[in-house]
Amino acid sequence: MYTLYYAPAACSVGMHFLLEEMGVPYRAVRINIREGEQFSPEFVSKNPKSKVPVLEREDGTVITEFPAIAYWLAKAHPDKNLLPEDIEGQTRVLEIIDFAVSTIHMQGFSRIFRPAKFTAREEDHPLVQQTGREIVQKAFERISATIGDGKFAYGDRLTIADAALFYVLFWACERVKLDVPQNCAAYFARLRTRPAAEHILQVEGLT
Ligand SMILES: N[C@@H](CCC(=O)N[C@@H](CS)C(=O)NCC(=O)O)C(=O)O
């Protein structure tokens, strides 16, 4: 059985959603990052980077970094069809994931949630947060053009790209309440009604 280390409402919500969608056995272990549990010796022994998500596999080895975990899960469970079969499709899916994690999350939402990481001057926090909102909003215009009216991020079935978009859109639509393009909001609303989404948000105490 896999173990997912997650923090409620953190980016791990996307990995939690993915594991639940896959229907593979896993247990979810909560890490309280507000109280600094990510720095506890026990968690640091799992991930010295002190971040969630972390996936612990059956042999005790761990994978960190959202794109790597998602990629490994897709490749380890080919029957779940979480990556397209062709190289073009696989590349497009990875392109969406990287944009969601590296730009929307790390460049955009990090500024909104953790402005202190970008400036030591507290009076500059509103400016940093505004820059974060602008990065996120501009990025969702790209996502809007990429997904169009598609039911999924790429192609006609759920892929690991949907798990990445699930968490950044969860933050945009439910945590920060930003205006995102209509098709992105509609896409997220469809993902949000999936039983896996309902279940994991309930487990994380977010409903
Ligand atoms: N690049 C990492 C980002 C992981 C990350 O930033 N996780 C945040 C939660 S969204 C975290 O664990 N933060 C704890 C901290 O910064 O102390 C990934 O793709 O998994």
C-alpha cells in the first residue's frame, strides 16, 4: 500500500485526488505544516526538503515533487491510462503539469500565500501578493486557451495533468476566490463533482 503525506488544502490535494481517482490502495497521513510538522525529525527522514506531497512506496522508498510522483504513478499503473500513449500527448500533458507547478504554484500562489519568502520588508507584502495574483491570472489565460471546452486537460480522459490543474484551480476558485476564465471555472466545477474530489476534500476537512 502507498502512503501519501499531505497537508490539508496544500498542493498535495492534487496528489490526493489522483490517488483516489486511481482507486489504488493508499493511506493518507496528515502533516500539520502550520505547526511546523514538516520539520520534525520523523518527516525530515522521509523528505529532507520538508515539503508535501510525499509518496512512500511499498518498499519504503519515497518520491517527492508533484511532477515526478504523478509521472511515476502513471507509468507504474499503465492500466489506469493516466498518460496518453503517443509521445506528443505525453509531452503535452507534462507541459501542462510543469506550467501548473512551476509557474502557477511556485511563481504565482507562493507570492500570494507566502509573501515573506519574496521580501523581508513587510510593507511590500501587498505588492508581492498583487504580483502573484497577476501571474496566476495571466497563466490561467494560457490554460484557458489550452483546454478550450474540453472535459479534461488533454484528450478525452483524465490524465495526470488534471491532478495538477485540480489543485491550482482549487486554490483559485475555493481558497483565494480569484476570477478565472469561464471555461477554467467550468472545467474545475466538473472535476469538483467527481466522487474522488468530494471524498478527498471531505477527508482533508475542506467541505
Ligand atoms: N515543488 C514541490 C512543491 C511542494 C510544496 O511547495 N509544498 C508546500 C505545500 S503546497 C509545502 O510543503 N510547504 C511547506 C513549507 O514550505 O514549509 C512539488 O512539486 O511537490
